[in-house]
Amino acid sequence: MSTVLYPGSFDPFHLGHLDVVSQAAELFGSVVVAVMHNPDKPSGVFPTADRVEVARIACAHINGVTVEAFPGLAVDAAKKIGALCIVKGLRTPNDFEVEQQMAHTNFAISGVRTVYVPSDPSLSFLSSRYIRDIAANGGNISPLVPASVLSNVLAAFSPRSK
Ligand code: PNS
């Protein structure tokens, strides 16, 4: 069994993320889901603590999975937990372009490698950005997020929480 780091912004955690966590847990045995900051994305809808809570609830049924927030670099988080590698999910060729550059950069600065898992094709259209947009406009996000966290995600968009 090895421990791997699955970093992301998870704003919010959705069924595609759950698929990657499940695959990584099956392959490696131990997965640390790292809730991190993506400098290319505007400040998240969800505070970090809420993203961690949602991911924890969503992954609670998978053995060997923990969820933590980490500041700073993904490679430092990977070293801190003694990870064998970073794991990323690939949905599209566009994901590959972005992830490949990040993977090479991370390896160049630290020696930490990245392993990709392909998204389940039935989930490869999922995007946190669209989920935020749909939820903010009162649309139906139930086909997109784990049922166990639907109410938590909706709560972030309820008028009282704004
Ligand atoms: O879910 P996302 O937004 O695609 O995840 C991107 C994330 C958070 C994994 C990436 O931005 C990241 O690794 N952030 C931590 C800072 C870091 O390590 N930057 C150097 C990247 S080469």
C-alpha cells in the first residue's frame, strides 16, 4: 500500500472528483485529498473549511481516504505526507495539456512525480465552475454532486448564507 496526494481546489467537490478518489484508493490504498488554492481561479465560493467538510462527507464511505487543507505548494504537501506521487484526473485533452505542464514543473522543482487516472467517461463533462453557476441560478445540481453533500453545496448558495 502507498499513500498518494490528490490536490485540487474542490470548489465544490463533485462526482468526477469522487471517481478519481475511488480509483486512486483502489490503486494505491491510501489517498490524502488536499484542498488547495489555485492562483488561476478567483477566490472560491466556499471557504476552505467548507470544501474540506464537503469532501470528507463525500469520501466517508471509501477506506483509506483522508481530507486536509494545505497551504502553499502541492509538492510540499506531497513531501510532508510522504506521498509516493501526486494523482490527477484527466477528463479531456485540454486537461492533459494543463496537467502535463504542471506535472513536469512539479517534478523539475522537487522530484515528485504525477500519475494520471482517466475520468469515467460518463463523468468527464463535470466542472466545478458550471456547478457553481447552476447552483447560483437555482438550477438542479443533483446529477452532478454526491447525494451525501447536495444539501451542503446548496446551503452555500442559499440567500441566508450570502
Ligand atoms: O482543482 P484545480 O483547481 O484544477 O487544482 C489545481 C491545484 C490546486 C492542484 C493547483 O493549482 C496547485 O497545485 N496549487 C498549489 C500551488 C502549487 O503547487 N503551484 C505550483 C503548480 S506547478
